Amino acid sequence: MRIEKYANPARFLSLQKSVQPWLTGSAVVLIVVGLYLGLVVAPPDYQQGETVRIMFIHVPAAWTAMMTYTFMAACSIVAIVMRHPLADMAAKAAAPFGAVFAFLALATGSLWGKPMWGTWWVWDARLTSTFVLFLLYLGYIAVWQAIEEPSRAAAIARIVAIVGFINVPIIKFSVDWWHSLHQGESVFRMGGPTIYPTILWPLLVMGLGYTVMFAALEFSALRTEVLARRIRQMEIAEAQGS
Amino acid sequence: MDLTAAHSGYVFAAYGLTFVVLGFTIWLHVRRARRTAARLAGLEARQAPRRRTTTTREDA
């Protein structure tokens, strides 16, 4: 099966119709299981106590925020190189969700930081680069909102997505490159995770749940984008006809 | 989870904020999806009779 086949909006709409219930259902199941593992099964951490449970929503939000921006940058490259009609729409549809995940990563991190570090916020490399990611999302959304002509907006938005992508590896490696108050890599690292399985499993299940939730929202939002573009084309045709 | 443990208020706040923000985001998204679909259906219904009349034998 060739993925390019689904660059055709009509084919995508038929794929979306059949896949959407499975994605939505899987996201709900994974998040419910993850919440059960995180809030009921996982024990309190010997140092952090109950506060460790914030990790089960903070870390997946941060992962999904970075993954969403990577997806947007990839879509923008595909839009430039292969001229897929859905690529720009996919990136545009993803941006608001990415912004929400970045905001949640910052806010829940802040709620963890106050009892653990004694402060809501520090201008630490990891925190600052994540804040920059949030601003990049807002900038990307602002480009689409500010420019009425979709092709012009898409051209500028692609540049914002691709140039802004440099921030994603900075977020990932910031804890290695600079002395940081934020803890170092403990899941995706050479030598395997350093987290005990009772804490690691809820984290991984919630991470997968957030990823599938993003996929479900993205598929649905992309459908809305396709329909919105069809409305625009029909309105233009109607205006030209009258 | 021990509801009386120290700092459990921060945990409640974090989960509460996450549920509210994600819930609001999903509600906004669903509302936009429904409105867009309804608008498209309205446009198609408005344009359909026009398309039909231009293709009838009488018009031709």
C-alpha cells in the first residue's frame, strides 16, 4: 500500500471515516489504563512522594508537543518537495494541538517544580527551550490566521515549521549540553531507562495514549480542514458565477 | 494514591488542569468540525438545484 495514495483528499476522507473510531477508542482505552496504572497501581516515589504522579501527565505532554512539531516540520518538507495537497493542511491542523500539549507540559511541570524545586519557574535550558516551542506554535498559528490567501500563508508557515524544528533537538539534548535543574534523560537513553518498572509502565502507556489521542484529533481536524477548503472553493465558484 | 499526603494538592491541580484544558480543546475541535460539516451541507444543498436545472433537457 502506497501512502501517497491518501494524499488525494477524497481517498483520505474515506480512510479517515474507517480509521477514526479505532483511533478514538484506542486513545480512550490507553489513557484510562494509563491513569489506573499511574494513580492506583504505581507506588509513591521514595523521594518525590505522591508528586511523582504528575510525571504521568507532564512527560507525555512534553513528548507529544515535540513529536507534533516534528510531524509539522516533516509535513512542511513533504509539501515543498512532493507537493502533496494534504501536507500543508496536515501541518496546519496539528498546530493547535501541539500548542496545547506544550502549554500542558509547561503548566504541569511548573506544578511539579513548586513542591520539588521550591519554585514555579527557572530560566533553565530545558524549560526555556520548551517555552520557545510553545511560542513557535503560536507563531505558526498566527501566520495562518494573519494571511488570508492560503497558498501564501502555507509558504510562510512551512518556513516557520522547518526553521523552528531546530528547537526540537535543543529541547531533547538541553539537559546533556548545559547544566540543568531539570533531571537528565531517564527513559530514551543509551543503556536503557533508569526508572523502576512500576513508574516506567504508566509513563509509557500514557505516552502511547497521548500519541494515539493526537493521531485521533489530527485525523479528525484534517478532515475539517479538507471540508473547509472545499467550502472556500465552492464560495469562490459561487461568487464568480453570480 | 494517598489523598492526604503532602503536596497532593499539586497533583490534583495538575490533573485537573490537564482534564479541563484537553476537554476544552476537544470540545472546540468537535464544535468546529460539526459547524464546518453543516456549512458544507448547506452550501451543497443551495448549489445542487442550480446544478440540476442547468443539466435538464428543458434548459438544454
